[in-house]
Amino acid sequence: MRARSERVDQLRGVAALAVVACHLSVSAYRDMPNLGGSPWPWLGVVLGFGYLGVPLFFVISGFCIHLPQARMLAAMDPTVSPPVWRRFFIRRFWRLYPPYLAALVLALVLALLVNGALPVSGFAVAAQALLVHTLHPASFDGVNPPAWSLAVEAQLYVAYPLVFWLIVRRGALRALAIVLGVTLAYRVALNFEPFPPQFRGVVWEFFLARWFEWVLGAVVAEWAVGRVSFPRVAFQPWLGAGVFGLGVLLEWHRWHYGLYTILEPTYGVAFALLLCAALRRERDGQASAIGRYLAGVGIYSYSLYLLHRPIQLAFEPLARHVATWPLVVEHGLPSSLVIMAAATPVVIWASRLFYRYCEAPSVARSQRAKRASLPVDAEPGPEPGIIAAWRGGAGRLRGRV
């Protein structure tokens, strides 16, 4: 059985809940007349930083996708064949696409029930169903707006064979340097606005703009199996916190001197350092109550990511209606914030059910596809784990990634 890190699950949980909080604030503050006074605007700014769950997800994704291949490379077994990419994509399809499509159908049903009509065109729905909606501004948001990152994820999967080849031929750190060069060159070029005005937002979310974040996670996987060494300072929490603080500082100056070019790569470095520090400190034993809860959320974080926004959008008309009540407006009551926050338990509950009855069967189908691709006489070999020692012990990944 493949190893699963509780720390990674906790980070997944943090990322998913951060995105939920971000979109909660979007619904609570957008076009609402009751949150303009103090102290509520600052809270909207704080919750808005929840969007950083997306670059954290990209780093974690690169780590989890490359980890099995990194183990294979670390084993240095001449009898182990290179990846069969057709099988890789089949497994990814069964793991991710059926829940994605089911969530899209649910989003359509909720939109029809609440609004009586689709909020987007049929073209946008079809593009989103095919995971190509980020390629055109008319379909970018679609009926489930956060799904843009899943389309980018699909593009990153398509590019993964090239990343794997670079890692094998050039080494992980040189591969990362090459990808960083490509990402920065692409992002710098976008500052010269080479595309028509309507595409200026879309092109910033093409995979080349986020490639570095994803490959950072793959390099962490190389470290996890002992194929790459990092200096000790990389595992100090203060370093990751410092880089994260630099990213927050860039937020306030992102439109000066083209600093937006390095904003998300900076956050990517911060989250890669966070991932290293978290894995470095993983222990056997009982986690705290908060840690167990976050790890539990991490298990169904994909379902939570898929479902949270359609459910929040279904609550928006109620929040907008209550926000216009004279009593609410007169006293500046944060009714929309309260209503959207009250929808969060519904989001959590629905996501758990969705995981159980939709995502979990898809996971099982993906695992069957993997087993079917193995030779009949193949037996699992030893898994290297994290080649790092602390206080006389060695780190170990547990469960399934």
C-alpha cells in the first residue's frame, strides 16, 4: 500500500478550508449594502487571502503526483520499467473526472433551482465539462468558478511527462531551474500585453504561469525519497514564514514595476518550504484534535473544493435579500456574512456525503486500474520513505497519498 502522509492531508485540509473562506467572503461582500462600515471591510481582506489555498494545492499536487515515480527512481532497480503514460492518464481520469463531472451536474441543478435559468451559456458549460474552459474568457468562470484551477491541473498533468524526462536527464534541481526560467519568461512576456485585451486575464492562468509551483512539489518529492539534498535552513519554519511574508508584501505592490510576475512563484517557494518543514517533523503517534480534524478534511478536500462554491452561490440570493432589509442597512448588521458563514456546515456535510458516494468509488476505480496495469507476478518492493533523520529517528510517510 502506498504511503500517505498525515501532514500532507493536514495541508490539504488547510488549503481547502482557506479557499472556502475566501469564496465565503466574496459572496458576503459582493454587491452587499450592509458591510461597508467598520470593522467589517478588514475582515473581508483577511478572508480574501484564502485564495492562497490554490498555490498550496499546486505544490501538494506536484509532490503527490511525482512521489511514486520518485520512489521508482530512488530504487534504481533495472527491472523497473519507466512510466507508461497512457496508464498514468487513465488512472488520473478515473480518480478525478467522474467526481468533477458529477459536481458540475450538481452545480447546474442548483443554479436552475435557485435562479430558474443557467447563469452561463451552453458553450461555457460544455467547455467546463471538457476542462478547456480556461482557454477563453467567455467560459472561464463557468457554472462552477473554482474549477478553473482543475483545468490548469489537467494541463500540468499533460506537461508532466516532460517534467519527468527533465528530472531523469538533468536532475531535479536543474529541471526546476529550467521550469522557473520558462515560467518567468512567460510571465514577463505577459506584462507586455501581447494578447488581445479580452484575453489578458485568461492567459495568466495558463499552465505555464503556474508550472513552477507544481514542479516545486515534484522536487520536494525527490527530496522525500533521498534523491535531492536540501540545506538545513530549508526546514526552519521561520524561512518559509519569511518568504510567505515577502509574498504578502508583494500583494500591496503587485502592480508596481511588474512585481505581479514573481508573486505566485514566491508563494510557491513559501509553500514548498512549508511542505518540507511539515514532512521533516512528521512523527508517529497521536495528532492533536485540530491536526486530526484538518487531516480528515484533507481526505475529502477534493470533494470540498468541487462542491463548496455551487452551494455558496445557492445561498447568495438569500444573503442579498436579507442585506436589503431596512433594519440591517440602518444598523450595518453583517447579515450576509452571518448567512454565508452559516452555509459552511452545509458545505462540509454535503462534501462528506459526496466523497463517500461519489469520490471514494472513483478512487477505488482508479486503484483497480493501477493494479490491472501491473504484471501478474509483480510484488511491491520496499518504499524508501523520507531519507532524513532527526533525534535518532527517521521520518516516515503513513497511509496513502
